[in-house]
Amino acid sequence: MIPSSNTVEPIIVATNEKSLSLLRNPNFRCSRAFLRASEFITSDGKALTPLYYRTAAKGGFNVANNTDTPIALSLIMDDPRCSGLSARTVSRLINELKPAYCTTMDEATYLRDNSWSTHKLKQIRMKNRQLIKAHPEMKFIGVIKGSTVPQIRGHVSELQSLGIDQFIFHIGDYIAHGNAYELRCAKEFVQTIRDLVPTLYLYGMGSKEMIQTFPYVDGIITLNHIIEPHNGIFTDAQGRITHENGYNPTQKTLDYYIGTLPSLDHVRDDDVWNTFQRITRDFSDRKNSGYASAACLIDTMPGKSQIRLSSAKCRACLLHGRRVS
């Protein structure tokens, strides 16, 4: 049984039965699950889908799906929906879907277009202030955006000024589509955020390799329990991994964190459950092992070789509290 204190939290896709099966498993004990708001919003972000109205008519997501797991409404979505989504529409989602948590607004920021990112950060700031003012009782989780370290720092400061103390960085796109430069930037951004905030989750990852690459975060938010079986990577009840259904070891993991899920007819509920349990164990093991080198040798930008602690809050690091040079 997965302990209630685990820090691996699943992404739930309301239109996918395999995704919902995780919530219905009697042994599921996660403290919360993240629900993709994109399922309830049209592709331009400006209107609500029939699923929204059906769910609202039944009294909210938990009532409609017979679950008591606290739900965090995730506003992380594709670029067109982000741009079209207003604070007013999100207010309707909060009022009718009745989540226990909600992320702050998302927007498209691009590494090589700082002026565009600055413009989008201004839009996010306005939308977030409108949203939080309308829902002072809601527990918001800050989605950190930016295309440079100064932008990242500025956005963290802005979110903290709104009273937010839990934060998310969406790393899924960097992992699924990023080149070497973009991955280095992602590491630097995560390191920067880790130094600034008390609680940091990475959204959009779940592989053991990535868990060991970022061992100093407080939690991960994942859809890998769906993606892996779809791609032919299966975990049995004992945690052993097998490769089936045309698995290709050179295939890059596809990113379904914001897009439409493919057909999952070949995936069983047990495949989803076993994979999620294994990911949870992988994350737990990284916290119980010595990851000093991984936690400290993360300054990977070109021309740098300094060894330093990633954060004073790096509980996983054996060198926590010691001077490292």
C-alpha cells in the first residue's frame, strides 16, 4: 500500500478511464491528485466543454467520480488554452469542480525570446492577482515561469508576495523535447528555484533517471504511470520491469502532460497501479540514499566546475550542513 505521506502525486485525466482507475483503487492513499483543467476548456481556452457542465451538474469532480481524494486543479496546459484562459473562467472551474487546491495561471515562455516571456509574465501577474482576489479561501500552488534566471527569480518573488508557499516547475517539456542546452537551462532553473522556496514539485516527470537527476525536490507530479505502459514498459506486482508491445529502447518518451491521450486499450488497470507504485518507491528510495554527488554537482552550465550544495534545504544530501568547496 502506498503511504499517505508519499510525495509522488498523479496527474488525472478526467476523460480517460485508465487514469481514473488509480483514484478508484482501494489502496490509493495519496494526499492529493492533480486534475488537468484542459479537459474542461475548449481548445482556444475561452469556453467550457460539455464535460464541465456534466461534472458541475453532479456536484463537482469528487462527487461525479465517487472519490474523496483531494483534487488540485492544474492550469498547466497547451499554449492556445493558456493564452485564451481568463481568471473569470478559472473561477467558474473552481466554483463548480470544487477542487481543494488550484495552481496559479500558466503561460508560454520561450528560452530564446526574452521579450515575449516578459510580456507573458505581465499577463500572468494580472490574471493571478484577479484569481487570488476572487478566491481568498483557495490554497494556491505557484507555477513558476520564465526564460532566464532573473525572470525565474522575479516570478518566484511575485508569487511569494501573494502568500504562496508551495511551488511547481513544469519540467515535462524540457525532458520530452529539449536539447542539451535546454536541459542545462532546466537544471539551472530548478537549482535557482530550490534555493528560494520551501516546497518545490516538478511537474511532468517520473522516470528513475530523472528522479535521480533532481533528487533535491520535495515531490514529483507525474503521468508516467500511464505513459510507460502505453509505450510498452510494464511493471509487474513485484516491481519488475518488462518491455512489450513494440517497445523501442531508442524511442523518446512522449509528452502527454498537456496534450490528448492516445488510445490505451492495451493497458490494464493493474499496469497503471503497479507502475505508479514503482515510481513511488523510486522516489522514496532516492530520499533514503546518499545522493551527495547528484545533489551537489548540478552546476552544469558550460565553463563551470564549482562544487556546491544545491540548497540549505537539501534534505537528501549527505553533505547537508557542511561546507563544500
